[in-house]
Amino acid sequence: MTPVALLPVESSTQDIVYQQLKAVIATTGILPAAILSDEGSDLSGGIAQFCQSHPETTRYRDLPHMAARLLKKRLEKKKINSRWEW
């Protein structure tokens, strides 16, 4: 896996993510074989739009991040550890 761009933003939406992905292709000439994300709503929607336009690109979940979110939810529900409270 090789990151091809780091594009900081003050806010993020599905459309911004989609536009950024298109811009990275225009700049690098690289069409990604796969995109890995934490499935945040902005990323998920933008990546979904991108994959519809580029069916040769596959999307994958960031499994460690997903596992941490599931653990957090479980610990919050059981109120086992106050570190997980927001």
C-alpha cells in the first residue's frame, strides 16, 4: 500500500472526498486499485461515488479502526471504563 496524497481540509463532505480523489488521479495519473478507509460518512460516500465512476477500484475497511470502534461501543454500553465516554 502506498499513499499517493495527503489533502488536509477544514471540513469534509462526500462531495469534497470525491473531488479530491478525482484531483489525485488528474495529478498523479494513478488510478487506485483499492482505497482503504475508516468508513466515516464523508469518506464512505465519496469513495462510493468514486468506485461507481471507476469500477476497477475496490474499497476496503480499515479493520483495526473498525475493531476499535466496535470495542468502544461495547465498553460504553457496559460502562466498564470511563475512558470510552465522550
